[in-house]
Amino acid sequence: MSVSPDALVEIAEDVVAAEPQDSGARPEIGNPRLRKEDRRLITGRTKWTDNIVLPGMLHLAMVRSPHAHAKIVSIDASAAKDAPNVVDVVTAADFPDGMGVCANAWPITPDQVTPDHLPMAVDRVACAGEIVAAVVARSAAEARDAAELVDVEYEELPAVFDAQEAMTDQILAHPDKGTNKCAFWKLDSAEAGTGGNVDEAIAKAREDGIVIEREYRQQRLVPAFMEPRSTVVDPTGEQITMWSATQIPHILRFLIAATTGIPESKVRVIAPDVGGGFGGKLQTTPEEFVTLAVARRLAKPVKYTETRSESLVSAHHGRDQYQKLTLAATKDGAVTGLKVELLANLGAYVAIVGGGVPVLGAWMFNAIYKFPAYQFNCQTVLTNTTWVDAYRGAGRPEATYGIERLMDELAAEVGVDPLVIREKNWITHEEFPFTSVAGMVYDSGNYEVATARAKELFDYDALRAEQKQRRESQDPVQLGIGVSTFTEMCGLAPSRVLGSLSYGAGGWESASIRMLPTGKVEVITGTSPHGQGHETAWSQIVADRLGVPFEDVEVLHGDTQVAYKGLDTYGSRSLVVGGEAIVRAADKVIEKAKGFAAHLLEANADDLEFASGRYTVKGTDQGVGITDVALATFASHNYPEGIEPGIDADATFDPDNFSFPHGTHLCAMEVDTETGETTMRKYVCVDDIGHIINPLIVEGQVHGGLVQGIAQALWEEAVFDDNGTLVTGSFVDYTLPTAADTISFVTENTTSPSTTNTLGTKGVGEAGTIASTPAVVNAIVDALRPLGIHDIRMPCTPERVWKAIQSAGAHDGAATAEVAPHFHDDAPTNADPGTTGEGSPQ
Amino acid sequence: MTRITVTVDGQRFVDDVEPRTLLVSYLRENLGKVGTVVGCDTSNCGACTVHLDGRSVKSCNVLAVQADGHEVTTIEGISTAGGLHPMQQAFHECHALQCGYCTPGMIMQAIDILTDNPDPSEEEIRAGLEGNLCRCTGYHNIVKAVAQCAAAGKGGE
């Protein structure tokens, strides 16, 4: 396009009298738009970090500890240095000023025991996979070959792996700390003034009500994003550019500056296309710091890409909790109190938000229910295992699992349908906004409607009838129906709330919108998508707001030089917080352009109204489109006093509250009582996530979340052996579900708009994962309950199911007895995945 | 070093490679065909799936020298001047990808399924995709995309 200044003036003048034109605007919010992101991804033109090739780029391979806990006696790198095309071999000793720190940004108590986590071990390793040296070579293959030649002499130290074992402090994960106990955090409704005294409620229930006591295990999982982590660092002159497969480019940039002393302004972090994260890329990693340090040392671009086996052992894990739960209720099933005692294994180091993840459960164990009394206790411990941090749901799936399993147990005890017990205790739709016993204000919801719809889609009564028939005919394949009525807190987060919890950052999000002279719109977001489709959804929001075509909106993200301000993507926060920031930036753009439009129309700004991309003088057909205003401001030959040329605006939104999506999930599982094999027959979920921007994307988020949650219930577990070696160290042993393991789902939505943002959205990224795990286990237990089984430890593999059935049979049904306690000294550990501990005392 | 002659996405390449070089490394590092990606070290994930003489293989499980004299098609070679391959289009329309990392391999495998069986059942589609892992979609929409492509009768081209 070639336009002379004069022509611009003419255009600007012409538009004033122009007929209203179709600006292309139409309701975009709610439109199942196909994604803008797809084109490059389906044609192989994606920019993954590992695709980046720079002139003279060197490759890094890590030398990692095979031991869980050991002193480093010596490192002999001579053979590696002599290997072909090796440029350098480095150890921590080569960096006397350090390489930065993998910081813990959320110390949950002032006295939290937090071991220093340096990117490269200095004289001791505290978990297998810890980096002890790094080899730099001209190719990745040569670097890996030479890494094998680095001779590290270790002196093994006693190591502790299991959280319960760690509590005894007999073996210390970090001897210099004197204890494995990291922090203790408590919320008590009586002390907080949000409810009654839970111990009194339990004592009363022991006299004349029901007390359900259960111990559940949240096994350790691996986020297992499909794109292995990769980092490229290019130290050009004084500016350092880091590309990294990260969810958090902004936080990474800040923590690089804060822990290395490199001025923040000299660091540019780019998260190009990122292949999944699920919390697993919410970290500042040793690998990023080492790559940065080596690139600076050699003044050359350096790339590090992990192998999958490195990823499984060294990228942070998730979950790993023991839960001891005590639920008090009246004889007819009205819950009077819940006491939660958590023991959370944080691994060898307190990760960026690792200590806080289990604490997020504090506000979720009470779930959708009106519990009069509540107490949450969380003890975190350190062990010589891979560090543990956020994995999809982060604290909320663990809590939801605990309470939704308990509610089924209560229903069984009372002898009513699990949905009946939930309805008896849940918050009714008239009661919103509702202040929970944990002190949270739930914005909106309608559990009744979601549940009614889910039952209808599931054909609940027919499946219950079939279940009855199979029980009566003693069918070897029994049918179980699992219920999960969940809520979660999304939209991390009100900065004030985070501050009160000693979190190291705020929870706001930023957006900038600039209208280009040709009417195209650039949107810069501080969120950092890695599969969520922000480019599409954010375009829809802006297209609606500004009344411009969807195709004319370009969303820019993930580069700190472009999106200079942001807090990135995790915790289902992007739309709820980042989306609202976009709305506010758009409104500022509209307001800013209005002054110009008024000038062009020779009208008073107060007389203008804006709709569908067009300013019109009220009561007339005089008007001008916002894109024409953009062009006129580009020339700016003629503009009013007090107005700056250009139509652009920034906004930062800090929410007042979280949002609370909810949903009802129903799962039918067939359990072969002869083989222990379980087969999913049907899965229905009705999620209420408030207003929906793009139903197609929402559906995809739910599907993916469901399978991750189902995988926890049925297949996945990170297992260490007695030496602290990760047995599930490849995809051969860490069994992600395949297409052949899963079914197609029935998903629908109900809508209770959130009141915490003007879009009325709630967040959907984690819903499926949070809800599905208890739905599946509840279904399996429901199938087997007549045999006297009331728990199967996850993952509910055929072996565990079969063993539970066998031991139930051996005890002639008396296996109802107690679940083998996880809290006693010789409890089954991760090292013994075959021990269910369930069914009956072994 | 061994000299190989390979046709990749319709173009003939002559290169000297180390005998141990994997086909996926050759494609990515020698030819810049970075559309094909690596997801694991154990041939479990299928992210690197390409076609060797028209049949799907995991290119991390094939040596470059084994491709000598053969024809390789990657995700970068299936769209035509006329536009996307029908399977690419189906993945787009069915929202069968999120992060997109597994997508190239998934699409190449999906095409192979329909080459074998132009009218597969859902169960057959799922069985055919078993060697390709996706962590984002829960497979629901991938299965839907393959079925849609099959229904249109043009998936295995």
C-alpha cells in the first residue's frame, strides 16, 4: 500500500461522510472458531525451541547423577575433553560466582526449611538426575557421547524417598538441614471465624452420628508434556536472548535477573511455540540456568534439548500426597465437619511453587458443600526424589479426589445414592455468592442444573438398573457408576490474596492493543499459551469489542521484548485474568479513538456512541468506523488539542476474587471380577465454566483434562526403586494413555456467569483433570462394593483390582474392614507399586 | 560416513552420513525438515512418524542409511499447491490438536490408517493410533478427524 500524505488527509475527510459499512463485526464470543494457530502446526512450520539453529551454535549435554543421595568425591573430565569436537566440559567449580538459583517463590511459612537449589550440584547430589557437569560440543550427538566419558566418583549417602519415612527424620534428605520436615500449614474454621470446631463435630458424630475415616494416596505423577524441554541462549553483545520451552517467560526473565545479577533489561526471554506444559513447564529449571551460564562463558549460542528419559527424571513431578481424612456427619448424612491431614512429598528441593501446591487444597476440600466445621493441616517434607510442583490442577485434584471419594463412602454408609448425599450437602443456587467454610467467596454456580443435565445425558437410572441386574445375576463383569461433583478455584489470582499467603509475585495480567494504520489490530498479551489457543480466543474477544473482523486481529505473546509485562499461563488464569485485561485495553482504545472520531465528525465526544466498530452521532446517520479513525490518526495532520496521535492502550487487571467453575461428572466402569480388568463404558460431564468464548476450544480442553485425570485413576504412577532410581524412566514404563485406551466423551455446559470479570468467564484448563479421577475410582469401587471393597489404591491397575477382589474373597467379605493405613511406619511406599494395602490388612 | 541418496518430499538428496544417524536426525539436522519432531527416545510416542515408501514409520527407529534409495514423505510434503491435505484439513476442522507437537506424526499415522482401511470403525481408528501419544486432546477429536476424513473418502491419498 502506497499512500501519500495528502491522500491520507483525503481519506480521513472522506470517511466522515461515508455510508456506514459492514465492519465485518459479528458476535464472536461463543463462536466455535477454528483456530488460527493450527496452520503452522499441521503443516510442520512450527517454531519449537529445538528447531532453532544459530550460526556457530554449540550443543550441551548434561552429566547427571545416577544416585539419589551422594557426595561428589571427584570429577575427571579429561577423557571427555579429548573427545571429538568437544569444546568445553564444565562443573560448578568453573562458576565461582554461581549460575543463578532455582528459586522457591512461595515459602508457605516463615520457618519453611528450604534447601538451596543450585542449577549444578557443587559437592553433593540430593536426587537422581541432578546435574553434576555439562559437556559442550559441536553437535548434540557428540556432546552426549562425551558426557558418557565424564568420570564422576560418588560416595553414596543414605537416602529417603517416601514421605512417611521422611517424617521420622531417621535418614535426612539434606543432612545440613537437620530435618526433612519442610513446613506445616494449617487452616481452622473455628480459628478463622468461618465455621465451627471440627474436633467437637467429630466427637459428637462419634456419639450419635457417622464418622468416616479414610486414608488415600495421591500417587506421584509426571506431567509428561509431549515437547521435551529445550533452551537456546544467544549472548549477543550485552543482550542475552533465551528461547525456552516454558510456560513462564516473564517469571523466568525476572528470576534470571534476580538470581544471576544480569540486569533484567539485558535479558530477553522468548517462549516460541511450546508443546504442552500442564504445569510441568511452570519452573525455572537447572537446565535453563546451566545453558545460560555456559553460553555466557563461551560467548557463543548454545542449545540444550533434553531426552525423554532426562525429562521424566529431572523435570518436576506432580501430586505425591498421603491424605488422612475424617468426615463427621449426622445419621442421615448431613456433614457436620471435615478434618484433613495431608503429608506432601516435595522431593529434594522446594520448587518454584512446590511448597504451596498442596496448600491450595485448603480451599478445595470443602468443595461444593456447606460444611459447618473444617480443618486443613498440611505437612510438607523433603526426600531424595525428583522435585514436585504443579501438575494440571495443582492441589485441587488432590483435594477433589479426597472429598469426592469420601462423599461416596458417606453415601454407602447412609445407604443412599451418592448423588442424594451430595444434594443434601451442596450449596444451592440461591445461596450464591456463598462464603465457604474455608473463607472463600464462591461467585456463582448451579449444581442442581448441571447434575440434572448430566444424569439425563448419562441415562443414570437405566445404568443403575443394569447395575442392579448384574449384581443380582452375579455377572462376572460388574458395572460401577462413579460420581464427581467438583468445583475449583481458577483465575490465579488476586494479588492481595497471594500476598497474604507469602507468594512471591502478584496475580494480575496485562494486555496492550494497538490499531495499525491499515485497520489491523495487534493485541499483546502477558499470558503465554502452549496449546490453549489464546491467539484465536483473544482475537474473538477483541473482534467483538472493537467491531473489527476476527481475521484482522493478531495476537502477540511469549516474547518479553514484545509483551514486556505479564505473569504467564497456569492455574486456568489466562482468560479470566488476561482476557479481562484485554477487554479493558479495548475499552481504553475505544475511548481514546472517540476523541479523534468526534473531531473528524465535528461533534461533541459526549454525543457519540460506539457499536459494531463504528462511532455515530446519536440520533443521526453521521458516523465513522474505528479503522478509519486509526488511519486518520496515523497521518495526524489534523487532530484536536489534548489528544495524542495513535490509537493504542495498555491495561492491567488484578481480580478481586477467584472464579469457581464447577461440574457434574458421571462415569460408568465395567470391572471384570475374574481378571481385574476395568473398561470405561461411558463418561458424561456437564461443566459450568461461566460464559464461553470458543466452545470448540473449551471442548478440547475438557477432553484432554479428562484423559489426564482418568490416567491418574487407571494407569500412571512415577515409581522409584529402593535405590531412588526412577523405574518409570521412559515411556515404556511411564504409561501414558493411548487412543486405544480411551473412549469418546459426552460433554456439555451449563452457564453461571462469573461475577469476577466482565466476560463472565471462569476458566476451563484444569476442570477435566480435577473432576475425572474421583469419578473413575468411585465407579470402580461402586462396582466392587458388594464384595466389601471400599478402596483401590491408584492407579487402579488390573493387578491391584484383582488383588483387592482376591483378598476380599479370602476374608469372606470382611475386607470391608479397614484400608491398610498409609500413615503407619511400614506403610507401602512408592518403591512397592504392587502392594495395594487395600482390601484387607495384609 | 556412508553416502545415501534419499528422496524426501519429492526432492532428491545426496548426503554423507554417519551410519548411526537416525532418519529423524537426518531429516531435522541435515535437511532442515524440522516439521518432524522427536518426543521420546524409545519409539513409544510416534511424534517422528513419516512415510517411507508410502508406509508410516517412526523415523527415530530407522537409520538414515536404511532410507538409501527410498522415498520419504514428511508432514512438510503432504500439502499441495491446491492446499492442505484432507487429513490436515480434518485435523483443523475437528480441533484435533492443541499444542501441536504430536500433530505431524499423528497426521502421518492417520493417513496410513486410511491407506490400509479406507472405512475404519472408531475402534479400528483407535487401534491404528495406538503408537502415537498425545497429551493434550484426549484423542477424542483426533479420532473424530480421522473418521471425518474417512467419511469424505479421501484420507489415504
